[in-house]
Amino acid sequence: MLAPLPVGAQSTSTTSAAPPKRPEHAALAAAIDSIAEAALREGPIPAISIAVVRGSDTIALRGYGYAELENEVPASAETVYRIGSITKQFTAAAILRLVEQGRISLEDPVSKHLAGLPEWSQRVTVHQLLNHTSGIRSYTGLGPKWTERMRLDLTHDELVALFRDEPADFAPGERWLYNNSAYYLAGMIIEKVTGQSYGEYLQQTFFEPLGLDSTIYCDQRPIIKHRAAGYSVAEGKFTNAAPLSMHQPFSAGALCSTVRDLVKWREALTSGRVITPASYARMTTATPLSGGKEHPYGYGLSLGELQGHRFVAHGGGINGFITYLSYYLEQDLTIAVLTNSGNSNPSRIERQIARRVLGLPEPAVRDLPLNASERARYVGSYDARLGKLQVLEEDGKLKLEGPLSSVLLYQGEHTFIAAADSDVRVVFQMVGGRASGLTFTASGSSLEAERVP
């Protein structure tokens, strides 16, 4: 039996790429090479593919490392990765295209298009599916009830049965909580209204007309040219990622693509070739919540700001792959970062690139002292519904275990940043001198978690 490949055993390998057309971009391209190669070394990442395009100028379009470790296949701009939840913007755009055609209304209840669901389907609207305010339980947050079945090719009815009778997280429209069940149902609505499979509809409506030649519904069975393998890390060694039937992510995360195609997609989406400007404006409008609050998320896109520069973006995480696609509005700057490791942090790579291209300084990092009794106020387990987060004390420091595992650096006012990624922020809510909950913010999205007694 072959031993798993140790992390760092592969050499970094930059694929051949044409030099930038504008000489002034050569220094930026070299800086991007350095960022990517450092990320490979720090790992654990077998491969990274990157596209950086500003206006009509391509600054970088290349790959690093190995798309497949066993045969040492180099990554390139043509490497096909599972893109995970970047899929959601394709699903949202497909719904909006059908809205434009008068075949769906955003205010339609789910029950208008999908029969046989519980009473909540009469109250939850298509709009609330797309902006994560439905309150339906997300099947990917059900623990063993889902994970023990994730290898199975479940039918729609079988997968929906996992969450349909689960108690709601909240009343529709009351709160925001990231939700894969909602986007799964949105895909089912697309199929019901069009009479086509989700993959067929996207192929006919988006992929072929836009020349997205390497974007596809990423089933395991077809031979997909240049497809990357997905990896995890266990005990310091790369291993093949846990199997996942691609029936299950469906319209919430089952597409594959390349960095080249994702740039094409972004250009088409923002130029009116996918949906109308009015529909795109709806797609990029923050979500209003009860109580006058709003959440910086539209339909399949997070809304954020990097040191005064507005962007829309989305990441993806699926067994063996983590991905990120961003667009900086005023600068007409698109950055796509795709990786084939479930332990990578492409959003951090993206921000390093964005700061370099936009000429922004790295944020100042401080670590204010906390004594033992002060640290104890935050230590505990926190329930985010999609999973648990743990705050531990280790060697006199607080450490977060969850979407990102990192030492936490105290900034004052019950606010911490992650030592592993200074753009990740954790803010604790306090009751009676003790943390009652926290808000975890990264890549323009926030996750709220309540302390478990």
C-alpha cells in the first residue's frame, strides 16, 4: 500500500504563461507568483490556479503546483476544479432569468412550484431561498444524519427528506443564515419550471452562449479534460478527499470550472449578457432583515469592502476543494483563486493579490494582553447551526477551532482577529461579564453562533 504523500513533498511548479501585454504589469505578475508560491510552501495546497484581470488587461492567468499528485500533473489556467458554492451565483442568475421571462416571481411561495412539502413551503418565498433568510434547516448542518449519506446518489425526494421536517431555525425573513437546502430547492424550481435538468438548463442558457467551454455540472462519471483531483490533509500528509456524490450539492455547489471561465462569467454577468442590469442590481443588493437591520449578501454574492474598495464575491468549499471569486466594482478588477485542498484559504490569497494590485498596505495587527480570568470569559463551545465552533485556551492564548483554526489576537472591545488571516474577525457578545455568543466574519460574510451552556 502506498503511503500518503507528506505535505510539502511536492515541488512548486508554475506553468508556462504568456507575459503580461503591458510591461508595467510584469512586476504585479511576479508579485502574484511570489504570493502563490508562498501559499504552496506554507500549505497545505497541492495546486492553485489564479486569474487576475483588470479592465481588458490580463495581469495573471496561470497555475502552480500539481492538479493531480499521483502523476504529478501540473496545474494551469485550464485546470478544472470543483467550485463549490460559487455555483450559487449561477443558480441565482438562472432564477432571475426566469423572473425576467415571467415564468417565476421572486415573491412566489415555494409551494407554488414544488408540491408535497410541509406548511413552511407556503410561507417561504423564492426571494428568501436566494438570500438565505428562509429559516429552513440546511442539510449540510445536520451532522451524521447527512454525513453518513453523503456518498449516496440520493434523489431529490430522498435528499429533501433529510431536512423537510426539521424544525425551522427562525421565521422566514427574520434572520440571515447560510443555507444549502434553500439553494437545492431553487435548483428544483428551475427544473420544474423549465422541464430540463439543472445542468442541461445552465449548459443551454449560460455555458454554451457565453463560451464557458470548461464549465460543467461536475458529475463523477464523465471524463472531464484537465479535471483536478481533490485532497485533504491528515497527520501532516495529503490524502484523497472523502467521496461525495455530486447529486447532493446540486444547485448549491455542484459545478466545475476554470479560472479563465470564471473571469468570462463575471464579465458577462456584470455587462448585461446574463441578466438585465436591473436584475443584477437586485442580485447585489444587501438583504434587509426584521428590526431594520441588513446583511451584506444579495443573491449568491457577498457584498464587502477592502480598505474602502467595494467588491462582490463568493467562496466555495466542497470535499477536496476551496475556491474564491471576487470583483472590485470601481477598479473593474476580477480575481479568481481555485485550489484543490480542503485545508486551503484562497480568500486570503485573493486579498493579498488585491492589496498588491490596488496598492494597499497590509492591515496593522496588534495583540493586546488578556489575563487568565479575562480569557476564561470567552472559552467555550458555540453553536452556529451549520456546525460547532470551539474557543480554547492554549499556551496562554485563545484559539478558534471551526471554519478556520487559528490563534486569536485581541483587538479590544471583545473583538479578535485570526493570526492566520488578519481579515477574519471574531466579535463576542457579552452578558453578565461572560460571552453569550459570537459573530465570525470572513470574506464579506458573517456567521452568528450562540454559546452552548
